[in-house]
Amino acid sequence: MFATIRAISTYLPATIENNSEIIDARFIKKIGVQRRHLCGKEESAGDLAFCAAEKLFAEYNIDRHETDFILLCTQHPDHLGPHTSGHLQHRLGLKKSVGTMDIALGCSGYVYGLAVAKGLIETGLAKKILFITSSVYTKYINARDKSTRPLFGDGATATWIDGGEEENLRAFVFGTDGSRFDKLIIPVGGSRALPRDNPEIFSTDDNGNYRSNWEIFMDGMAITYFTLREVPPLVEKVLAAAKLTRDDLDYCIFHQANKFMMTYLRDKAGLNDVPFHNDISETGNLVSGSVPLAIEQVVKNFGAKNLKRVMLAGFGVGLSWAGCVADLSGMKETVNDKS
């Protein structure tokens, strides 16, 4: 059996923040983000993940009790220990024989997670996988940091993956540049820098952005250069691994960073003639959730049956990148679809 994506659902928190209240119209047009969903003060990544999974089960008539593995991709676990996916097994009412694993990746995490799911299914270790992404970045963003606040939103996605007769996920390519780990980082909070040993210190950068060492720092220029340097070669490597040309692709669905970057990246990667998703106007950057959200949107608007050769790519925090080719033609196209 080969791993196959069957359905995707997205859960977005109820609170909405409009960027028009924060930044001017010129910057909104550049980044392409009109508004974003924010989690509540008491909401956790696990809460959003739970809601996304429940929505998936309900919308697509999926029997939750057939789940035999949960993968959760998040950089914001409910606790440093235990793993959040383990608690989700209990909250979702799943059998105790379910395997659970957290994946601590950001923007590249969905493609990495698909690779893990592929390995579990195609080695016979699992048959039906619930793969969840959940991001609550806004909890770690200072309200006065305009370099990050207008870009990121909160949300979770749930993907149902099971076995098919043909290889539907292939040509995986991965990359990492750990020397630039500090270009998108929360400096304090892990075992290297415990909060109790590192008092919260606030500062203002050269651009007037205000944040503390307990909150997200992003070197936007460095992230842009990294993307434009590493992603075009990634495209070439995935095409070579899949033995495809650009003309063979039905769609490209990449991590949705911001409109300006994606437009420039599409041109530099030679993808102007390939259908290409570029829209985070209503959600902002959902980190590991941006690719599955985009898949869900493209399937609903374009139809699944014509999406046999889709290039997926994620890139960002780490610094990390990954790409693959997916056949999405086996996905359910509408809610309550029993096919």
C-alpha cells in the first residue's frame, strides 16, 4: 500500500484581527494579509489541534476509531512534557493502541510529516494516520513588533492519510542550514535558556519594533534571502527526483510566507507558467499549516481529479526546507463525501 492524502480540514480560532488597524494599506498590499485569526488567551495548540481533528471526522464521515497513528506538527506543545499528541489520543476518544508522535518543525513541517506518514504506511507500521498541524505563534509575538505581528495567524489543520494502490507521495527532497538557527527564534524558553534563569528583557530594534527575549525574533531580510537562495534549487531537485518537467506539473503549492516573497519566488524558480497558489489574505502565515490549508483551498476551487502531479514545498524556521510531488486526485472534494 502507498500513502495517500484523503481529506483535509482547517480550524481557525474565532477572534479576527484586521491588519488595517495595525499597518498602512501599502504594506498590507505588499504582504497580502488582510486579516488573521488569533487564539484565545486560554487556548493552546492542543486545543486547536483537537478542533481540527473533530472537524475532519465530522465533515468527511471518517470513523475516528480507525485511526492507528497520530502525528502532530507543532512548535508550541501544550507542555514541554508530555507530548501533546499523546494527550490528543485521550481527548479524541481513540483506542490505546494508537501510536502518537510530535514533530517539532515549523514552515517545512507538513512535507516532513508527509514523509513520516509515508514511511509508517508503506512499511506496514500503520494503516490510517491522523496528521495534524497546529500553530499559535501569536502567543509569542509582541503587539508592538510590526515585523511579525501582521504576518502570522493561528490555526490548525487535520489531514487523513491512508493506503492507496499507486505511489501518491514521492520525490522527497530535504535540506537544513542549522548555522542560521537564530534568524527566526524564540531565544528564551527551551532547556538552553530557562525563563527562571533569564529575566524578560524588552528592547527596540533599529526599525522601531519592540519585543522581549521571551518573544519571537525574525530577521526578515535573512529569511527572504534564504528562501530565494534555497527554494529554486529545491524545485530542480524535486523535478529531477520525480522525472518531471515544469510542463508536467498540475499545480505548485508552497508554504505561504507572504505575497511579495511568493511572487518573487515563483518568478525566480521559473514557475510563472505553472498554476501557483499565493493567497493568505484571510489567515496570515500558519507556519506548518500553510501548505495543507492551501491544498484544501485548491481542491475546493480546482477539483481533486485534475491534481495528479502537484509540487509541495515548505521552507523557513530552522532553517529548514523540504519538497515532494503529491497526487491529490484521491482526495474527497466536498464535505460529507463518503467516497
